[in-house]
Amino acid sequence: MTEIVSGADIISDVISAVHGSAMVITDSNVARLYPQLTENAFVIPAGERSKNKDVLFDILSEMSHRNVRRGDAVTAVGGGVVGDITGLAAALYMRGIDFINVPTTLLSMVDSGIGGKTAVNHCGIKNLIGAFKPPLRTVISYAFLETLDDREWLCGTGELIKTCLLTENAFERLNLKLDGLIKHDRNDVYDLIETCIDIKSRVVRADPTELRLRKILNVGHTVAHALESINGDKFTHGEYVLKGMLTECAMFKDMIDPEYYARMIGIFKMFTDPPRTSSKFVCDVAAHDKKNVDNDIRLMIPTNKGEVSEISVTNDAFISRYESALKELKRV
């Protein structure tokens, strides 16, 4: 299992991870902000558009050029895109080498940096090509949060809120520290990150390849991935997750405890608005989601505190519920 080290004062662990690897992969934003840490790194363009097969093969070619051997490890220093594509490259290179993950964004600290789901987008489908490749070690230094802009904070907030929906204690903790999260209060944010690390680590240990329990991590993601595939980088991944959770909960309001529904919707609407993308477009993409079985669309819906249900609907039912959800959210 992955060793996870986290804290506010662990820059020495970050330096050790970087200097101890055969190759460092980062993006243009991180390279600009941390030139000393990413010296001699292989730099990819920042953003979701780099999560494609061409950049993946550029990384693989550079690994070969630098004579990375099977016993070596490579290190990802960056957000979700860098971690995803580096992990997939490590899974493919020489049939698998180790990699170390150094998340630099809130999103990657609470979600993508833990668990080893690696992928690139292809044919307009989010994460179509991928592998389960847990990092040898994940080093989470809160010092990186000091350089996040407001957009990246909002991005990470989407996945943080999603994770806090998965247990009753985490949901109440989120409510207690919501004001601190909005204001980026260090102590409250650090506490919520540790909560998310603990939840996701336990889920991944119990179900490393997403056969059963790990599916709960997909709350909000069916609609989110569809919107992201349609609208591209108009919003960040975490912003799409916020819109996905808002929409999916409204779609299945009849299956959610009323008090819990009202509390969730109130939180979501602090950070996002309903999507404007048409039901047909969203349904057409959601119908190709890799989580689906047979011809139905699968969604993971938080129905009460600490309870998540897997729900399957036909395309027609999805469209009907999506359209009703947008009308419902207009009224709220």
C-alpha cells in the first residue's frame, strides 16, 4: 500500500522525493512557482488539455531518453493532471515502475493524489485510457497551498465536499468548518484535508480496483464528467464536480432524506450554480461513461448522512430527471 506523509512542515520530505527519483514530471505553473524544486524536470503544459495520449507518449519517450531503468522511480510534482499522467506512464513503462506523488493542489491532496487511479482522456471521453497504479509514496505538503489562486481553491473544494459526504462525522465536520474553508483558514483547511485523506485511504484499502465500496467516490461524477467532456476547460474539474453533485442530488431528490437534501443543496449553492448544458448532450455523453452496465446510466447518490446508493436509470429517465432537476434548482 501507498505510504502517505502529510503536514505543514515536511518540505524535507518533498526534497527527498524529488532528489531520490530518476525523473521528475511537473507542469508549467509549478515549474514557474518552484524553479529550484523542479530543476531538470520534464515540464508539460498546465491544464486538462495535457491529459492526452500525445503528452503521455512524450513522457514515455523522455523516460527512455533519460535511461530510466525498471528499478527506478519517477516523481510527479503537480496537481491532478500531472499525477494522473505520470502514474499512467509509470504503469506502462517497462511494464511498470514505481512513482512518487507530490500533490501541489487542494484537489490532488484530498482526492487524485491518493488511490492510484491514473488515466488520460481520449475520444472526447474523460479518463478513457487508464490503469490502477498506486504510488509508492504520496507526500502532501500544505506549504503548496500558499500559492493557489482562487480558482484552484474552488476546484479542490469540490472534491473535498464530495469526500465529506461519505461519512456522517465528516459531513458534520464540514458544516462546522465551512466558514473556515470559505475563508481559507489554515487550521480548518488542514483538518478537513486530513479527514479526506483518512476517508479515501480507508476506501481504497478496502476496494483498490473499484469493484464495490470505492464506487462511492464517484458521487457527482457522472454528470460532472459529461459536462467536462462537453464544455472542456471552461471550468475546473472540481467545479464540474460541484455542478454534478448539485444536479444529481436534485435529480434524485425523491430518494434523499429531506433534511439532508436541504443541507447539501445549501452547501453546493454556496460554491456553484446549476449547469446550462442541455439534457440530451449530457445524456449522450453520460451514456458512454465507463461506470455504466448494460444500457443504463449509473450514478452514486448520497441519500442520507454517511449513506450512498448506486442508482441505475435508462436514458429517457435520465433526461426526464435532469430537466426536472434544473427546474427544481431554479425554484430553490
